Amino acid sequence: MTRLVLASGNAGKLREFEHLLAPAGFAILPQGTLGVPEADEPHFTFVENALGKARHAAARTGLPALADDSGICVAALGGEPGVHSARYAGEPKSDDRNNARLVAALAGAADRRAHYYCVIVLVRRADDPEPLIAEGRWHGEVIAAPRGAGGFGYDPHFLIPSLGRTVAELDAATKGALSHRGTAMRRLLALIREQAAGG
């Protein structure tokens, strides 16, 4: 299972998955290079969206598929944008417009707490009855003025108080070690090892 289809066209996610999975011996093939269109994400939960995307990619390629669904959940907004994070400001998807809407929604709010959430699903085939599912969370707070040139999505506005830096100010290794996606991926790799060992 060294070749995995990544059910995403997000270049930022591709870089992060390659960084996290290459040391474990996995080659990531973006679904777009195999002619697979993006799947719909109609569900109310991250896990249902991720599972749908993974099954969609596996069905069209015949290969094992990996998908994640992730977003930012803001306490003062009742958990929004949540599953709507990528399209918070509507179509077409735009990080700049999403961030502007989030900052505007929190204008004057005293509670700036938020967390990034990620769920990763791996299916060996489209009808896999036992998908591997792992999740991770990364707590921080939303700041009004963007800082940093790295990362993607909401990273310039997502401050990690213990570091005094936004996610966009972190190098890839630090982000991978601490992030919601990094945590979920390490948990997924543990599940893969456990399964391989017959656990």
C-alpha cells in the first residue's frame, strides 16, 4: 500500500501529507493527476465528508485513497465555520475572503478561542467496510491582523498563544509536529502499523 490517492486538490494539504507520509514510505498521488474530480461535501460532519471523498477517489482509481476534512471551529460562533471553512465566504473558494468574513464575524468579540480540527480517512477500496479513521485538534485563537507568509487557509489569523506566533509564522517541521493534521496523521500511521501487525 505504498501508493495512495489523495482525495484533494489543495496544494497546501498535498505538501503537508507528503511531508508527513514520505518518511513512512508512502507515495501520494493527487487525485487531479489521475483525472478524478472533486467530490461533493454535503454532510454536516467532518468524518462523513472525509469518508465520502475517500470512497469517491478509490472508486475512480482502483487504488487506496486518503482523504481529510478539516476546518476551524470558533467558540464565539458556535463552532462555525466548521465544515464550511473552505467555502465560508462562498464560491469560488478564497482564503482571503474567508479570512475577511471570519475577522468581521468576530469584530468586538472578547472570546477569540478557536481550534483547528482534522479527520483523516483511509480506505483500501471504495467499499472498504473498515476504513481507518483518525482525528486531531489544535487549539489557539483568532487574531484580527494577519501575520506570517507560510501555511494556507486561516493560518495567518490563527495564533498559538504558547508560541506567540501564528501558524503562518511556523516552519513546516514545527507545524507538522504540532498541527491538527500532523496529530491525525500520526494516529493514522499507528492504526496502519497496528493493522499490519494483526492487532
